[in-house]
Amino acid sequence: MNLEQYINTSRLRLNEVERAIAQFDFAAGNHAVYQKLNREYQGLLRLVRAWDQRQRVTRDIEENRHLLATETDREFLDVVRSDIETLQTEADRLDRQVRLLILPPHPNEGRNVIVEIRPAAGGDEAGLFAADLFRMYTRYAEQKGWRCEPLDVDETPLGGLKSATFSLQGDDAWGTMHFESGVHRVQRVPVTEASGRIHTSTVTVAVLAEAEEVDVQIRAEDLRVDVYRSSGPGGQSVNRTDSAVRVTHLPTGLVVASQQEKSQHRNREIALRLLRSRLLERLQGEEDARNAAARRSQVGTGERSERIRTYNFPQNRVSDHRYDLTFYDLSNIIQGNLEPLLSEIRARDAEQRLARELGMGQ
């Protein structure tokens, strides 16, 4: 099956799914089935629209090339050549987008995410870099128009982080952010270093697909809920009431906690969101070994040798070791301008998966 045949088949499937959604009986139907249909519909719609746009741009390029062969006015030809260059850039972008979209969708496509950042090796400097990554992701979320909701943020006296857990809600949050799971290594002179020596520290990042209640059923009898007093900075009342919540899922032994809010009810709600997402991660790992997303496999042990990316401040360099990518634009990237890096990662990942799974090559 060539690419055009694949698109035609996808267009037919899009019509089938659209009819199924229009006829869905919410009173009698399973809402999980509806959500699955809706995710498939959105994915197919993006693919068909990207393909149609690609075809229009390709036709415009051909028309301009015809003008190059028939027109003689030099100024006009300069304009045509400029248009062709712009259109070709757009065609290349759309071609990558189409190739990305024709890949078999992951079950988590379309989901929001919960991100956990924790310092690993490096002491205070690791905590400071964890805070840098937190700011980087929140600024990137602003650029993408995603909603960022802090769930649990524990700061150090130096302004670093002991940990940060937050959700990102928006279009393609999981499809973009799941590449950030792993160990991030930083090489720089810490503000705490008087001699000017470059230190190497690491921070772990885990990205969990946020589960909804229909995805994971949690029985009340399977939970042990403990309340305790919050610790750390947070105002006059944070340590005076038993507002922090720890939830243990007895069948699996998973433990989650939240002390971000002053309300015990709110902290319990956050803890259950975290628990559902970790249970979904575990279930998906059991169902499909290729997509196993156990937290340990995502973040490793935090040792300096286990890294997906290096941020070298003296050289203004960011290197992604999985895709052999290097950008000399660290000062910009750390401010949240991640799009060039993540776009290239997604494109290379799509090409690898296409070659491996669909046999279409590049």
C-alpha cells in the first residue's frame, strides 16, 4: 500500500468513525468506547487535513515551476523563486507531519499528562537544575496554550526543588511531552561553587498519561488513606492542620501523597489523580511490552551515565543522545523555547518507527 492509498483508506475510516460518534447512545453506551472513538476521529482528521494541505502546497509549487519555464520578466521570476522556496519549506513540514500522523496511534494519544521532576545526583545543584526544568516546561506550556496545574511542589531553601509534580492539559500534550521522560544531565558552574569548577548533575523526569475515572476503576476498599501535617514553606497554616494526604493502593502497593493545598479534600483529589495515572501506566505496561512505561524504566536510577539529554552551559549546547541531535541554543531552550528541539525529535522518531513498523522508509 502506497501513501496515497493509505490516506484514501484513512479517509473512509474517518467517515465510519464520524457516523459512529453521531449515532452513539450515551445512555446505553460505554463512555470509554466513546472516548476511544473520539481519539481515533481526531487523529484521522488531523491526518486527512494535513494530507490535503500538503497536496495543495504541492500543486502551488508545480504551478510556480511552470511559471519559471514560461515567464521572462526577471523581477517576477525572482518573486516566483522566493515563493517556491517558501512553499517547499512548508511542503517539507507537512510531509513530516503526515508521516508522523500515519503511524499507529499510541493508546495515550490525545491525553493530558502528569509530569514529575526530581533531582538525582548532584546535591543542591541538582535541585537548582530541577527548578530550571520546571520553569522551562511551564514556559513551553504557555507558548503551546496548554494549561499548567501544579499538583505538588516542594522547594529547597536555596530556591531549588526537592520535587515537582504538575499536569499539562492541552492538544497533543502526551504526544509531545512523553519524549521528556528520562534522565537530564546538566554541566555548568553551580552558583554554590566558589572555585569556578564545572559540575555534572542529573535530574529525572517522568511523564505519565493522565488517566480518567473511566480508564481505571479504583475501589474504596482497596485504599488506605492517611492524613498528616504538611511540611515545608507555605504560610502560617500549612503546618497547623492535618491537610496532607497519603494514599496507598493495597493491591499493588503503590503509594502517592499530596500536600500542595491547604484543603485535605483537594489534596485527596490530587493524590487520586496521581494514583489513577500510575495504575494506567502499569496496566499499559502489562498489556503491551513495547509500550511498557514503568516509572523505573522511564527515569532509571539517576546515575550520571543514564541520560537522554545533556545541557552544557559553557558551550551553550543541548545534546539529545537518543536521536544524535545537537543544538547550540541552550540559553534559548532553557527559557522554554523547546519547539525546534522537540519537533526534530518527533520527526526523527517518526521516521525510525515508519521504517521499523510500516516499512515505508524515509
